[in-house]
Amino acid sequence: HNGTDLAVPEGTPVIASASGRVATADFLRGYGLTVILRHEEETQESLYGHLSEIFVDPDEWVAQGTVIGRAGNTGNSTGPHLHFEWRHLTDDGWIAVDAGAHLEYSMAQFIDALKLVQVQSPADTETSG
């Protein structure tokens, strides 16, 4: 079993872990409703499986943090969850790597981006009356 399964309630929003182009947004055998995003000049991809809904279309560009679908229980699944994989393109095809490590890295990037937005927000100003 490649990838990481994250148990979440059905309907939980699923966000893109990194910016990329939608390579697949369709039903894929055991994965059920699935989104695959291609990253880094098409040499890396992330897979989001067992979705209940898909909100993106093939060839669409999505930014990190964009809601791409909702978690579900489609395909070969025993309960609502998100199946997440990170893959690298090699001479032998797509090879799954440690998805958990990538999720941690993506979450750290996302938190840094949120902090930057907060810093750039207008500061509260006092008004005298």
C-alpha cells in the first residue's frame, strides 16, 4: 500500500498540497474519485483518492491550498478517508515516495504563507473620538 491514509469525515475539504496542473480528475479503479496534480515541470505528482466530489478539471492550474474536492469513501475503501500519494517520475515510471514527509513539508509551507498574509494585512489603527 503506497501513500498515506488520513481518516476524516466524509465531505471534509481536500486541498492541494502544492501548486500544479490537474493531470487527472476522474474515477480510477481502486482509488475511486481521484485527482492527480503534476508538479515541478511534470516530474512529480500528488494523488488524492477516495473523494466524494471533485472541484477541478483536467489541465486546470491550481495553487497550493486550493480546495480540489471533498474526502469520501469511493473505490476500494472501508470508510471515509483521504488516500494521499507523492510520486517522482523515473526512467522506470512513477515511483511513490514518503507521502508523510511531503505532507509535513507542505503544511509548513502553507503555515508560512498564512503568517506572511497576516504580516501584510493592514494593522489595526486606533481612532480618537
